[in-house]
Amino acid sequence: MKRIEARLKEEAKRLLENGEVEVVLAYGKGYDDRHPMPYAAKTVTDTERIVFNEYCTHNMARYLMDYPPGTRIAIAVKGCDSRAVVVLLQEEKIKREDLVILGIPAAGMRDAKTDQPIDASTTCDMPNPVLYDILLGDEVTVPGTSPYKILEELEGMDGKDRWAFWSGELSRCIRCYACRNACPMCYCDPCFVDQAEPRWADKSPSLESNLMFHLTRFYHLAGRCIDCGECSRACPMNIPLHLFHKKVAKECEAMFDQAAGMSVDDKPAMVDFRVEDSDEILL
Amino acid sequence: MLRKIGFERTSELVSALMEKGEVFAPVANSAGVNFQKIQEPGDVTLDFYNTLQSPKSVFFPQTDDMVRYRLTHEGTEAEEVPLDFEPRIVLGVRPCDVRSFEVMDRLFSGGGIVDPYWENRRKSTTIIGYAFDKVDPADFYSTFGIGAADPTGSDIFMVKGESAFLLKGITEKGEEVLGSIDLIEDASAKDKEYFEERLAGASLLETRTLATEGTAEKLEAVFENPYWVGAAAPCLNCGVCTFVCPTCHCFDIQDETLFGKGVRRRIWDSCMFTDFTLHTSGHNPRTKKSQRLRQRINHKFSYYVTNFDVISCVGCGRCIRSCPVHIDIVAVVEGAMALP
């Protein structure tokens, strides 16, 4: 990780120095080693504050939409993060020529809240970036666990029990929108939940209203969610949102034979109509 | 008077308190430990550092129903939800959170227009404060002269001993409640000594501090400084900080109707939300997250000081611990104060 940090700083410095980019999206020092922060370096001096360690879990693709179109941006991405960049490219929210993608093959990442290792149960488990300009380390061996194995328990439940599980989890939601705001793909302005006319969901955190918000968001992300798990990590109430997103992703992949964010030549499954598409969704 | 009850009898204490009114106390669940209205005495835990969200919801709940109505062809039938005078006891409030009630009193019931919802609940609640026995690095409540075992503002103050909780009546209201619970014993002289030692020794439990001299003026002076763009760069503009904070109090009033029946209720709002300052004309004076972060800091460390003579922050550290991107409010304020 220290080598990746050194390479990251090196590339950031180089790219800013020769004016190839206006900003480098990476990670910076937080109040201690276990709490690094998303960081936007704009000058060579800024790059001194760049860090990379096992707690750098944030998906920097989230910040791409914060900049006006045409801004030249270098972005540090791990495996899932790179897939988020691909989705944004597929959706034409950013241009490939405006990006310098610094790929980080990440192994040994840990959740800052719990200090537990991050694996296929809470993430897509693709440690190697799928798209990059410069790779900052050696590719790591893919562990080979399915990111959907964790769903077995829920899938095995009776419908009533599953409903009880999700009702229990979602009644803890306080509608802080950390999940939505942490997601690189939730860039809609306005978000449906912020609209008053028509009012799709009430603002107060009742179970019905929470269900409306979350179920709609789960479906708005079908074919787009790249399973980085940041939504669940951002949630102050420890709601395992990633489990529902994984289920939707799994179904979508099975139905349309395409995983989200793997190739810039694809379009997200719900956007791209092909004559041979499965009719299952209509039945 | 000083009284005591063994750890293993906590639920008995809670039961006894439940006979006197609604009890709000910390409960552990998969989110962590949070204040809840207690249904089962056994649910209460006093084994925690501090709760995820502040206890402000005892007086200022996230949703507060005000008017219930029915829309009919003949017109609208509406009735006000009666004000709440139910006696309440809130158990396990850390000293920084006890102070937060006083900070909020200045706004809600200090003068001018008084909020009857806040005021009535404050009047009918007995606060059982709870001394810290260690310090979390995120906390900075020492900044505001709040002690780790500070009984100020509590009606009853509780200290965790070796095997029992020691409870002391601080106000008349507290003494009365404490005296009326038969199942807890009087503390011994040795206990009294221990209690006083804990209160005195708490000054050794110091948090980090933030220099707050002149924040009101300085923050106004650096309003246009581009510092805020960098400070807000990692911010997600979610509402976690505002929703865990003991002194954030912005609210919205919404009419929530379904099939002709509804309720007008006050709900928590957040200056971090993009539509917080959205006008009906469509104009939004705060479109950038740098403006919104600046607003939150200024409200707490500048405008509230100008209006109410106190910083609207008690250094509880929750925003720092819960922020998904680990923003440290102390670093943000220090950065602003250090600007030329």
C-alpha cells in the first residue's frame, strides 16, 4: 500500500505539474490513519497530503459529477470504483478524453467503522480496475468468491420472513440520504424523493415512506449499481442496503447477460433495448 | 441524597421509573446504541460511550404531529393534536448532551415566540445525567467548559461505580423522584467519597479543545474566502451530521396526506439538503456544497452566537464519528480561523 501511495503521489504531481489535469481525485489525510478522506488535489503542494491505505474505501467516482463538464480530472480508482466510472461513461455524463484513470489494484481493504476486511459479502469483489490509463500497482489475484453468495440466506427465506427482515431494517432509516449521496450513480437533479409535485414519497421516516424511497432507489439502480457497498458503509444506522442492491444486480445480470460497468461499449441494461432481450420482466 | 443500585438491577430501576412517566433511555440494536421510548425495562443498556443520535428527540422528535385532518367534499375537518404534558424521564444523558438542552432552550423557549412543544416537554421531563468514565478522541466538549462528570443541568446525576450505579439528586425535582423509588438503597459513606472523587477526578478526563475566541466575527469576515470550496470537497451533502447533532434544530412542516386523510407534522430538515433553501420561484441561493457547509459552520459558530450568546455546539463528537467521509468539524473551524 505504501508503494501505491508513493506512485499515486508521483502521478498526481506529474499530471498537475504539466497541466494535463486540473484536479486529482484521490484520498487525503483525515483526523487519524483509520479515517482518510476523499481529497481533491488542485496544486502540486496539495499532492503532499495524498495518502493510500486499507481504509481508503470511498468511491471517488462519486465526485466526478461535482465538476463542470469538460474539467480535466485524474481519478484514483479501485476495482468497483472503475466500474462506476465506466457506467458514467456509458451514460455520457463524462467524456473519456477528460479523464486520466489511475487504477489501484486493491487487496486488503478494511471497513473503517468495524476494522473488518472488505470482501465479496459487501462489495463486487473485483480488486483490479476494469478501465485505467495508468496502473499503480501489480494486479492482484481475484479471490473467486461470488459477490452473490451472501444472498443465500435471504434467498432461502420465506417471503413473509424476508418482508419482516427488510421492514425491520428499513424502519431504522432516518432519511439522512447518506446512501444516495455516497452513490456515484445517484446524480439526478432533482432526485425523485426531493420532488414535491408530484410527491412520490413523504419526507418523514415512516416505514411506508422509507420503503417508497429505498425500493424506488434500488430499482433506479438496476443495471447501474456496481456493488461497491459504499451506501451501506455510509449508512449511520448500519442498514445492509448492499444486500438488496446485490439481489437486483444478480437478477439483472441473469436476465440480460450483462454486468454493470464492465465495458464502455455497453449501455446499462435498462437503457439499452435489444430485440433479443429477455421478456421475463414483462411477465 | 446519594443512592445506589447494583448493575444487575438496572431493569428494576427502569421499571420503577416507568411508573412515574415515559422513560427514554439507551437501547442497543444493530445500528448501535440509541435513545428510545422504553417498552421493556430489560431493553435498557447503560454500557456505552455515547449514543449514535443525541437525546434531543425527547423534546424535539424527528416527526412531531401537529394537526390531523380529513379532506371531504364539504371541506376540511381538522383538529390540533393536544400538547404533550406526559411526565418523562430521560436516563443516561452524558454531560455534553445535558448542556445541549440549555443551548436549545435559548432558541425554543428563551423569549419572543416560545415553542410550546419544546417547552412543555422540557418542563415535564426529569433528566438523569450520566458521567463519562473515559474520553473518545473525536470529542471536544472541554472547549465549552463541560466536564466529563459535570452534574450541571441534570435533575439526577449518575456515576458508574465498581458494581453499582450511584445516583445523586441535584435539583428539587430530581431529589423528589430519587427519594420516591423504594427499591434503591441509600449509599454508604464510602460511596459518597467515591462519588465526590469521581466528580473531582473528572477534570483529568479532558478532551481536545478548539479555540473559540472570536469565531462569530472571524467567520463573518472570511465569508467569501475560497477556503470553503476545499473544506467542502469531500462532503456528500447528506444529512448525517445534522441528524446526529444535539444542537441542530432546523425543521420543515409538511402535510402528509393519503386517501384524503392526513397529518400536518414538523419534521427534521437539514441545511445540507440541496432543496433546503429552494424557493418556490425555482431560485436556490445555496446551490454549491461549499455554501452549505459554510452555512452549517457559520450557523453554529457565528450566527447563533450573535443571536443567543452561545456557540450552538457542545463538542459531543457525533458528527465526526458518523460522517461517511470523516470530516472533522474541529479541523474545519480551525482552518477558517487560521485564514488571514
